[in-house]
Amino acid sequence: MTTLSPENSLSARQSASFILGLHPFVRTEAWKFLTGYYSWQSSQDERLMVDSTRRKNYEALCQMYEKIQPLLENLHRNFIETRNNIAYDIQKLYDKDPLGNVLIDKKRLEKILLLSYVCNTQAEYQQGFHEMVMLFQLMVEHDHETFWLFQFFLQKTEHSCVINIGVGKNLDMLNNLINFLDPVFAEHLKGKGAGAVQSLFPWFCLYFQRAFKSFDDVWRLWEVLLTGKPCRNFQVLVAYSMLQMVRKQVLQESMTGDDILLACNNLIDLDAAELVSAACTVYAELVQKDVPQPLKDFFL
């Protein structure tokens, strides 16, 4: 990924990531290109300079945070509450592999989450961020890399996992998509299954992290989202595809909203490649139709 020839277009490189996925050996470096941490056109020397600058900027932010922390504690009630929430969430994280080896440094993770909360006014801390940032910490070696990759990831995905920015829009468009592509299912979800779709917000808040059988599968899906292919807001097509997995059972058993939510929560150990393929099939179906303008603006 760091020695791609200049004649390879950005689109071609992103398409390769989308179609084939990333090999674990190149994932760490490739993510820096996909998120915008590095420019696709940068030279090796330029990337070394960029990384050095990002490290210094991160250290400067840490120093700033240490200086203003007493002020935040005294004047901002939300800061103490958020700090306690972060500490509580991190404490619940299981940080060891099956052999008992420690996977993550919880203190470092807590520091990165607090710094992100203070510095990123668009994305206030929400439950689930600790799990997302943990995956970035597992991917890279240094704290400044974890911090900036998370920030760039949020930007590149248009903050669509943030509750007060993108999650509500995702849920609304998921409803619109069901109404357009599957009127029979939509009718049930408006009646006996009312409230089920709006209760699926954790899917978007965590970008489906808990639905997969491995971290590699989570990274695989996130890599697709970062490419912007085959369309914008692909996460809603993913959610639609997951709902289709329970559709038959929901209609046969005439499930209520709570039962539908339970069935959706039981969608675990999924294979990312299969889910991406299913969502692509939905996209292919969508583009063959006369799509309503709101859906067209959102996806196309």
C-alpha cells in the first residue's frame, strides 16, 4: 500500500479495498490512507513528516488538557459526569484474549477518550465509543495514531455513528428504504412491530461491532464504509440486509416490536464479506428503480 505506482487512481485503490478487503499485514498502514491520516499521493518522506506532526499535535493537546483539567472539573458539571462514564465503560471492557494475555491498556484508552471528548465538540462521548477506540488501539502501536485515526474515521464517515448527528438520520432513511423496497414488511413494522426500527440505534452507534464473529470482520466492514463504495451511507443498506435476515420469522410469527428487537440482537457471529455482498445486492436493486428523491440524495 505504501509503494503503489502514481498511475493507479485513487478510485482503483479504494475499489480494491472494497472488493477484496485488506490483508491483516497491511491493514495498519492502509487505514492511514483510507481515513485520510495520510494522503494517497504522499511520498514516504512526506508521510514521515505527517506522522511526526500528528505526534507533536497530540502531545500538545495532552499538555493543554492537563492545564485546563482543574478548570473543567470546577466549572463543567458534564465533564465530571462524562469522565465517570468513560471510566465505568472501560472498566467493563474485557481486555484479555482466550489465553489470558492483556490486549489493551485501559489507562491509555481512557486518556484518549477523554481527550477526544474535550477536543472534538461535534462528537461528545457516547456509550460505545470505548469499544470503537479499543479496536483502533489494537490496530496501531502509538496513542497519537489511535487518537487521530478515530477522529479521521468519524469525519470520513460523516459522524453517522454519533447519536446527535447521524444516527437519527440513519434510522429515518432505513424506514424509508423498507417502505420503498419491502412494503409488506413495512406494513408490519408500522403496526404490530411498531418501534422496532427506532430501537436499532445501537447498530449505528457501534457500526455493527457486536454483530460479527471477529475483529477482522468488524474492520472489514468499516473499511468498506471508508471507501464510500458502492455508495454513500452504505451502513443503512447493511442494516436493511440484517433486517431481511429476520424478516421471514417476523412475518410468520407476527412478532411485536420487542420480539423483533430481540431477534435482531441475536444476529451475532456474522460474516462481514457475506453481509457486504448482501448489502451490495440491495444497492443493485435500488439503482434499477425509480428512487424517491430523499433516498436518492442520501445514497446516490
